[in-house]
Amino acid sequence: MTATQVRLRMALTALFALVFTVLPLPVWLDVLRPAFLVLTVLYWSINAPRAGGIGLGFACGLVLDVFQGPVLGEHALALAIIAYIAGREHQRVRSKPAFQQSLLVFLGLLIYECVLFAIDGWTGHPVTSPLRWLHCLTGALVWPPVAAVLSYSEGRLT
Amino acid sequence: MAAFGTAAGRPLQGRGGSPGFRFTVYSVLSVVIMYLDQRAHYLERVRYVLQASAYPIQLAVNSPPSAWRWLKESFETREALRAENARLHQQQRDLELLAMRYDALAHENGELRGLREALPPVAERWLAAEIINIQQSSLRQRLLIDRGATNGVFKGQAVLDDRGLIGQTTHVGPWSAEVILITDPEHAVPVRVERTGLRTIAVGGGDVSSLALPYLPANADVKSGDLLVTSGLGGVFPEGYPVARVSEVHRDAIQPLAQVRAAALSHIDSETEVMLVWFREGHPAAPASGASNAAEVRSGNPAMQPLTVPPRPAASRVETAPPHAAPAPAPATTPRAAPPAPRSTAPTAPVPTTAPTTTPAQTPADSTVPGSDAAPPKAPDDAPTEPPPTVPPRSRPLP
């Protein structure tokens, strides 16, 4: 399994995650939608820490910025940060059972949202609805199935 | 992406570039990008290209809903189609009845204002655009439409539907454009209460179809059911287009400001098409952007100093108020009559926070506290300092 193969898989799964992220949904469901792209970046940072998770995070973040970011580079920074943290702590996360992994992912999503929140504030986009934090919870809840699907894709493509 | 490929071709267990180093590079890069995008607006071209490359994905993502719509339409029953046909016929007849009197009224209005002939409509050209994607959360309310720079769409263009104002374009790609809705919490539109002529600002309410009017004093003459139309200030929207209807007015004895909410007239949920509008330059009801240059020069903004044309007389700005369809608040004899009451709170500070570049009118006004009495309405404030025009401005033929 070379790094190129892993990168290909990263790009493909990220593309699918992007489609799920921008798929138009009704308003009430949209609030609950987990940040699939962030989960994908987290998964690859944890499971293939040497394959360039930070670069993946940066690239995915730029794409997210184009689709829904107020400022270019906002999601890129947030995703690079959590990809770095996840890559550093990958051994600790990988050895945990699914439930504890979910808790750690919840923490990662909180960090991600905190960074976005701070940048939103600094760049003058006063968006203070508490609903923006909701996706951290749903993201942590769907982490086990998402990780299972991603690892299945890993096995299939090899 | 130099650092992305540092470990290319090596086995996964080998040593790639140090994660800390890569992290530093990417963070610095994102911060630089953010700075350039936010402060200097250097990245317009980059955004343009990125938007173009994102367009296929957005189209693909939208294809299931649009396929479903198409399927539903093609299996619609004959009765439904006939009913719709009958409804449209009736609607067309009603509109024709309305339009019959329109020409006569426009002519009469022109005569009353001392013009030789009736004004042409302020909308010069329009273009239907299909909605590709809708983001409607409480945080962001944006549309993606399938018209872009190749169709002549520009940043800060007004977007309407058949009921009222929808929003303005924020990012324009070659084939697509992003529209910020007037209900987005980051959007503000300068409005006028149609019944009283009171001018204020309607800020997006943060839920799907409501706006807030946060700068009205508790004694302002506004009540539930009032129609809000665009006031023509701010340099983006022309004068006199319906925006919203006041839905609730809450006055608290200890609060200096009234809490007013309004419901937007346009219905994004049920629409699949919106209209992009180009407005006639120099029309009295057109967005008052040219006149704002004068204010910039007087306030000494060095960035606005090298003007190629002399600042236009303030009269042209005052005259933007009486529209073709508004209850002309000023007596016909005094064209410079001040707006009806000094209690109109903050007409000087229409702050569309989203598009500072398209609305240079706002920069001097940002320093004034919205809602304070120290900020008088724009027009009477400017009027004494301007050289009086030799001709009453209303009698000038329009370009």
C-alpha cells in the first residue's frame, strides 16, 4: 500500500463527503447534518497519519470555503489544525473502542467549530446562533458508521 | 502544494516531512489567504476560478432534486395542467388591467413632477436565472444561481422575484453566482416604510423568512402590516421595490428602541427561478451610488479623492426619494423638502456588511452611531453645504 494509493482513496472519499456536505436539505435537517468532510479528514489523519492528512485538510478546507465559507482560508485553517492534532494523537485514538473514539471526535469537532467561530468573529461575520454547535454532536454520533464505511472502502480498494 | 507531495512514492511507514513543519506551512498559508481575501480583496480572480471549478460539483449535487422535479412535472395530470393554465390566464388578465392604467399614471406623474415625459422604467434589462442550490440555515442563507459573468452578472447586483426583493449577488463565477438573501443575518437593506416614508435599515433576521428593524425608536410610526420598500440608498438596490411586510411591533416602555420584525415577501422555498435586474444609470430611482462620492470627498477619505468627474449636486440625491410608485412625500413646490419627520432614525447608515466594496456610500456613515439623533437624514444634512443648483433639478430632462 503506497502513499499514492492512499492519496487516491483520500481524494475519492473526500469527494463523496463533499457531495454529502453540499447536498441541499430541508432547514431542520440541515442544522443536524454532520460535517462529513471533517469526519473524513479526521479518519485519514488518524488511520494514515503519514499520508498527508494536513494537506488533505487544507485542500478540503479550501473547497469548503468556496462552497460555504465567508472568508477564503477559514475552513482550511480549521481543518489543518484538527488534522495536525489528530495525526499527532493517532495512536491514542486508534487504540480506543468506538464509543471513546466518538468522544474524542466530538472534542475534535468542537475545536474545529471553535476555530471557525473565532475567525467568524474576527472577520466581522457576527453569526452567533447556538445551532451551529449542534453538528459536533451529530458528527460524534455518526462517527462509528462513517469510520466503518471508510475502512471498508480502504479494504475494498486495496 | 509543495508540502503535499513530500512523502510521495515512499512507503507509509517511512519518514515523511515533519508534521509540525507542514502544519506551520499550511497554517501560515491559510492565514495569508484569509488576510488577502478579507482585507485586500486580491483574491477575486482566484475565487472566480475556484467558483468555476466548483460549478460541476454543484450541478451534480443538484441533479437529483431537479430530476425529481422534472419527473413530477412530466407526470402531472391533465387536470392540474388545465387548472394552472386557467389560473395563469386569469392572472394575465388582471395584470393587463393593472398595466392599462400604468402608462397614463406614469405620464401624469411625470407631468406633476415637471418633466417633459414620463420616466422610462428603472429596470433596463432582466434575466431569469435558475436556482441550483439553496443554503438555508439560521447561519447562512444563500442561493446559487446558474448565471454568471458570461451573462453579464456583476457583484452586488439586485435579485428579485415576482413578489419582491430576494437579495444581491456576492460572488460571481463565470457560469454561476452566489446570492445572499435579504434574510441572511449578515445582510442589511436600506428600506422605507411605504405608508409614512420613514427610512430605516432591515437586517436579516436569521430565520428563513424574517427581517428585523433594529434601529427604530419606540415612538416610530410603524405598525403591523406596513409595507417596506427599498429606499434607494446604499447603492445596490433601486428605489421603490417591495421588500417585506411588518409582522410584529413590540414596544417596551424601558427600551429606547422598538422591536420590529418583518416577513419577507419573496418565497424562496417555492421558487425555482429568480430575476437578475440591470438598472438604468442616472434614473432617479436607480441605486444612489454616484451621489455618495460627494460625501466621501467632503469627509476627506483620501482613497476617494482622485475623482474624474466633479461631485454631483446633492439635488440628485434628494430627488431619488420620489419614485414612480411612491406616495410622493414632498410637496411639489419645494423640491428640496426634507423627509417628513426628523424622527426617521438612521438613514445615514445603511450597512450591508457583506459587500463593502460595492457600496462605498457606507464608509463615512459607519462612524455614526445608528439611531442617534446626532445623525440627521442624509439629504438635508448635505443640502446646505452644496452649491444651490441654478435650475430646479426636477425640471431637468433626464438622461
